[in-house]
Amino acid sequence: NKDNIEISEICSKLEDIDKKCISVRYCILKLLSNNCVSLYKLVDLVSKTEGTGSTSELVRNTKQFVLYNAKQKVVDYTMFKTQFWPILPEDDFSYPENLPRLVINRGIRNDMPYLSYGEEFRETVFGQIYTQLQKEKHNYWQNLRQQTVGRLDNGQQRAFHVTLVGEGVDDNGGPYREIFIQVVEEIQSRIVPLLIESKNQEYNTGHIRDKYILRSTDDPMAIKAYHMIGILMGIALRTGITLQLSLPSLFWKPLAGAEID
């Protein structure tokens, strides 16, 4: 595939470079990476309001040279520092008292396209999550920063518990993961009116034919729904869920503070 071809091309270019030079370069990058881990905890890596030549900008410019493992340490540190610690239950088989509970009825949804945010939208899995979380107390958002693991969850971290109406299953990790899969399927279809096909996908030409872009809207409810997508992305990151979101670099590069091509 394409990735294997790129790796082969890189390896072929390295054949003509002295191995000592490669080793020295790696050691320098590793030393830089280790030193940058501490710096990244102290500066804003996204905002660019400080101006040219600021310390934050100088540190941000090192990101392209820092090794993946070092960046992962910063992510893990940030999630640990911002994690909300649950109220421990009385026994090992119960969930924390402040763990959010979602009740999802997948039987009421149909696959017709919805171009508004009315009752039909609220019947989708994403719409039910959106509605239930919007109704909760003001401190509900911090409860979603939990990374709880139940005794029967087989190591699956979670930020909420799921009850699937009429399906006769217990949420020991499977329904929790399934909800994220279905949400991604909904928002990358016309069932939920948040993402639309890129022009290249629509006309089947050029690159990124499989990508989706944000639908342009000033609808207040749509803005809140986009906010909910961001919350679910954060929850997925914290609890080890991989989201198969097919979004172009125009979407994720600004989130990472990277320059748009």
C-alpha cells in the first residue's frame, strides 16, 4: 500500500548515509525530545497571540523535531492532570456514584436523512447523547473526564455507563465502544446534519475523496452539536477509543497548532 511504498522510499535514501551520522542525529533528536517534554508542560502550544519571537513560539517550532514518544508523554501528563477522580463505590462490582449514565434506544432511529435538529435528530444515537448530556447539572462535564474501569470491563476505561433499551445486554465495555462506532457512522452520513462530503468525494475526483468537512451553519443548536462532537473526541482519547473519523488536515491541523498547507 501507499504507506509501505513511502517507508521503502525513505529506507532506500538512508542507504547512502553513513550509519554514524544517523546515530548521532537520532541521539540529538532524543536529547531534544527529552528536554522539550518539560518545556511543553509550561507553554501554550496552540495559541499564537504572543507574537513573533516569543518563548512559546520558539518552543512550538520544535514540535516537528520531537519524537512521538515524547509527545505522547505530554498528552498522558495533560490527561492525568485534568482527570476527574471518581467517588469510589462500596464494592468492586459497582460503578462510581458520579459516573454519568446514558440510556440509549437504538430502536427508535431510522436511516432517513435529517436536515434539521428537530425530534427526528433527537432520536438518533448522537441526538440522544446530546440531549441527555445537555440536561445534566453544571458539574456534569467534569464527571465526563473520568477514566473508570469496572471489575467486569476487561480493562476498558469509560467516562459513562450505557444502557441499551430492549437489547438485553450489560455494558461491560462492549456497548460503550459500540456507541462511539455508531455515532461516527451517523455524523459521517446524512442521518445527522453536521458533516458533508468534500467536493472531491462528491464529484469523485482528485485527492481526499473519502473525507468529510463541516457543514457551514450559524444554527445555535448545530454549534452545540459540534461542541458535543469535540467532547466525545476528548472522551475517546481519554478512554482508549479509536474514532474512524475521516476528516481532512484542514480540520485537525488547527487543533494541533500546525500550519495549514
